[in-house]
Amino acid sequence: MIQKDTIVAIATPTGVGAIAVLRISGKRAFEVIDYTFETISKKKLKTQKGYTIHFGKITNGSLVLDEVLVSLFKAPQSYTGEDVVEVSCHGSLYIQRELLQLFLAKGCRIAEPGEFTKRAFLNGKIDLSQAEAVADLIATNSAASHKVAMQQMKKGFASDLKALRDELVDLASMVELELDFSEEDIEFADKKELGNLAERISKVLNKLIQSFESGNAMKNGIPIAIMGKPNVGKSTLLNTILNDQKAIVSHIPGTTRDAIEEQVNINGIVMRFIDTAGVRETEDEIEQIGIQRTFQEIERASVILYLFDVSCTEIKSVSKEIKSLKKQFPDKKFILVGNKYDQVDKSTQTNLSSKKKLVLISAKEKTGIELLLEKIGLLVSLLVSEEGTVVSNMRHYEALKNSKEQIVKLQEGLESGLSGDILAIDIRSTLHYLGLITGEVTTDDLLGNIFSNFCIGK
């Protein structure tokens, strides 16, 4: 019933601007605009071609509200698949409000959050993963997150999964058919072909699941933890990178008791720098909690900046600590950073400079910071430079993992020669989870949850 309504919303952000855009979609979209809009040619817009723009005035009775441009998009060649009208007016809050009230009076209703995109999905203009990519695209704040969203807008991995799912549906129908003729012992499904397809699906799923870490980081920012012993300059380094006094700096060890996180955009990639509590043996219960959180931050970080004081720490002892940490966190990327470089003599500086894997800085004097950021940028670019499709949506990730579990069960069942009725259960489950991604399997709760996060007007 909702689909029969003609909806309207202001599609531009709230506030005063040069222009604002109101969007109308539904069967009565042209009828509503023809009630209120007068072109210079006096022609009704319903008789005009789609993908045309018309200049004229919007009136409410004898009152002229504004001179506007009206863009026409005729069904089914429109964003929603319905008749769509977009009215570009002057950005006055008064004009926006009056036009909206006028269109409501002529038979429209206010669109729900994301309802235009929801109609595009329900009318087959886009699949569900593309619809979610629309919201991601609107929220992009870096070149990396934009790349991920645009890739998904172009169907991304969903089209590949749909093709594999269609093949599985065909073979599933053969397995189901066998069940109807179980007493006759007739085989319709080619078990070898089914096994080959399961293997192909498994490989695709593995690749997509593995891509989630980098995809999620590209979307939400690369987490970079700054760790080290107390008083080595971690908070000073964070402040220097941010060019702001976000963290408290003190000569007293253990000043930082909790993780402090801030974002920086470097070369189109959002990086989330996390200042952590200094790691040491302590009897202070609050500081112990801070140290526990340091290791929690290391667990979720992609890159670890291990900071030490070159003026009072031997490089050999630091190397041992790094080796121990790498064993504990084998999947993490470490950058060894020697701080307070300005406080050592020339011979020590020369000796330290010969260490190729060591980045030397003075966070207080702001020297060596550009070199450090360059090294971080190179390392991060390797993490986000994967060619092909990456997964950045948690809902997709969970569905992929569930699909993988079911396809493994199917492969094990085929290898052990399980009966067709057991295989059919695993196939149905696999089809269900794959369909959740593309939208071939949906519920009202699922759609409501997805589109409720959209802005009104999109």
C-alpha cells in the first residue's frame, strides 16, 4: 500500500543555501506538479518528455512562491522506477517550507528515511547491496571510503554472488527433484558438478571474507595505535600529528590512563591515531586497567607505532621487545619510532641513523614527523591497495561467514556421500545467506533496519 503513495521530501541538507531541491516520486508526481507549476510555454509537464528541465513559477493560488527549475524523470527510467519530479528552488527556509506544505496539500505525503532508495530496490532498479552502498557513498569522508562505496554501487561482489547463487539454484532443483523419485533410485543431479560449484563458491567466499579487514578500515579509517613505555612521548606525538593539544602531556609517568583517539586524513585515507597508556609493571589499579586497554587497542589496530626514548634506551632491548610483540601479534604491522632524537650527541645520532628500520623523530621539536607520516602512508597504502572487490559492510560480512559455514557442510556431505535430503538442507541454507546480501531474501525487519539509517530525501 505504501508503494501506491506519492512521496515528497527536501533532498538537500537543512539550512539556507543558494538552492534547495525537493523530490517527488509516485504515480501522481506529474499531476501534483501540474497543479502548482506554470511553465513559460503554458504546457502541462505530464505531456513533456522525460530527462527534460523546465523553467517557470510555483504558485499557491494567486501567490507566486518562487521561480524554479523542474526536472522530469518518467517511469521506469528514473532512480525509483516511478515518475519522479525534482524541483530546484531558491534556498530560503521559508520557500522550502511553503513548497513542501503545498505539495503535501496536493496529495503527497512526507517520505520516510531512505524511502526513495527503498523504492528503487523494490522496483528492481538496484539490488540490496547497491542500496546500502548509496548510504555509504553519502557518508564517505576520504578517497579510500569513496572508492569502496563506488565499487559497490557498480554491483561489486553482489553480481558475482548472484551468478553463483543462480547456478546453485539450478542444481538445487535437481537435488529436490531426486527426493520426489527417491523410491525409484533415479539421479537427476550431477554430484561432481555440485562439488565443483561448491568449491568455486567457497573460494569466492574466502576471498571476500578475508577482504573485510581492509574494506572496513578503508570505510571507517585505519586504526593506528601508538604504544611504548611511560614518558617516551606518545601523547606529545599524537598532539604533534594532530597539530592540537588533545592529550595531556606531563613528565609524570602514567599520565595517560585511557586510550585517546583522533582522525587524520592523509593522502585520501582516514587514519585513526590512538594514544595508549604506557606499558610497564605497576601496582596502580587504574593504570593497570589503562594498560589492559592498550593491548585491546593493539588487537584492533592495523598498524602499531612502537615509540621509545633514544636518549635513555638501548636499541637492542627495544628490538627484543618488538620481536616478542610480533610473536604475540603476528598479523600486525609495526613501525619502530625513536623519539627525543634531538637529545643525543652527534655520534649516537650517526649510529642510530644507520638503522634502516628505525624512524627517528623529535615529537616535541616536530622534526622527522613528515618522514614518519610518509612511512605510515606507504604501509597503509599497501593495506588498502587490494585490486578487485572488498567487503566493508558488517551485515554482508556476517552473511558471508554464515554462507561459508553452510558451503563447508555441503562439501563435507558430498565427500561422505550423505543422502539428497541432507544435502538439500545445506543447499537451502547457503542460498538463504547468499540471498540476504543481494536482497533476493528479505524481511520487513531487515529492510526497515537498513533504510532507517538513510537520510530523508534519499
